[in-house]
Amino acid sequence: MNLLIFQGQDAQFHAADHNSGDLIVTGRQLRHLQEIHGASLGTQVRVGLLNGNQGIATIQEWEADHAKLTFTLTSPPPPSLPATLLLALPRPKMLKRILQTVAAMGVKSVYLINTYRVEKSYWQSPFLLPEAIFQELLLGLEQGVDTQLPQVQLRTRFKPFVEDELPALLQGKLGLVAHPTGEAHDIRALGEQASVLAIGPEGGFIPYEIEKLQAAGFRSLSLGPRILRVETAIPVLLTRLYG
């Protein structure tokens, strides 16, 4: 936890701008402050208001079950990546790591979509519950020192999504679909333009799905001769585009 993130209901603000106030910390964050940071009375820590600014807080009280901090928020969150991710729903345990990664890297819009090779059972996973998704995104934001929560949307029908929603989503953006048999583009030459990036499941998109994405305006590209796991392909693609 490189940034202690709190929500508005957890704080008592000193002013209407929500940039100063008092904060009560409990549970996981309290344990992290004590066990990882070795914090105690008077320690200063980096804090941020979810979807708000960041700053410094000083521990004013330290009890067994809570700590009270006084904070001042002076800095905006870091710039977001201008990328929207379309991800074939991965295995539930992999999904947790992926959500943390995309939040830490600054992606703010993620669509989890259904494809032919996505196991139907994945859609029944408790990891897709809103609170479960939120907790993984929060861990990623803490790691990446960011406060702007990504939006994650679920789409269980591939064809209606690609035909009805994707054209508007792609408007004015570069569409890229990572695929082992795609063209070997030097994507770093494409510049840091806004993009929609599609990454398939283990085994990749089937030919029909590639054709539908290309018909919607996507370019098919290869990340090289090696077959990468989804959780590896995401940071590779984002870094090559925006690193």
C-alpha cells in the first residue's frame, strides 16, 4: 500500500472542498500501517480521497482497533492512460491480478466480454460481484498511487456488444486487437493516441471474432513470436503504447 485511500463517508471534512479533515482508519489499512510501514503516533503517511486529491496525513491517535489521522490534500491524481480495455473474461484468480494491474497502470475503463473460448462457469464467479471488483481495483490504486477508480463493465454477449456498442466506443480512437497471428506492427510508432485495446482469452479469439472486431475498425497485431498470458500481455501492450 503506497497510498492510503479513503472514501468520503470515512472522513470528517474541515471545509467544503474536501481537501482537509480527520480520518479514522481500521481493518486491513490499519494493519498495513502498523505491520508494513511501522507507523505509530505522529507518523506521516500518503493518503488520497477516492476519486479526489492526494496529500499527507499525520497520525494523531493510535488505538488497538483504529487510528485517527488529520489530512491535507494538495495534489491531483496522476494522469490516466487514454486506453479502454476489452478483455475476454479470464479465469477468476487471474482476473484479480489483472484488475489490480490495470488500476495500478492508470487504465480507467475496462469491459469484460464473453467470447467462444470463455468458460461459462467464469460468469458465475463471486469475483465478479461489484464489491469484489472494487476491492481489487482499490489494491491496484494503492499500489499505483492513484485515486481515480476505473469503471468495469460486463458484457455477456459478444455479437450484440461488437455490433451495437463498439462502433460508438471506438469513435475517434485507435482500435487494436492483440492476436498471435496478427501483423507485426511497431505500435510505439502509433503515438500516444486514445485507444481501445482488445485482448482475447487463453487460446485467443476465434477467426469469427477477429473478423467481427476488424469489421468494427480494429487492427489485428502480434506482440511477437511468444505466446503471452493475458496478465502479461496487458502491461506489455500498455507499455509499448504509452511507456
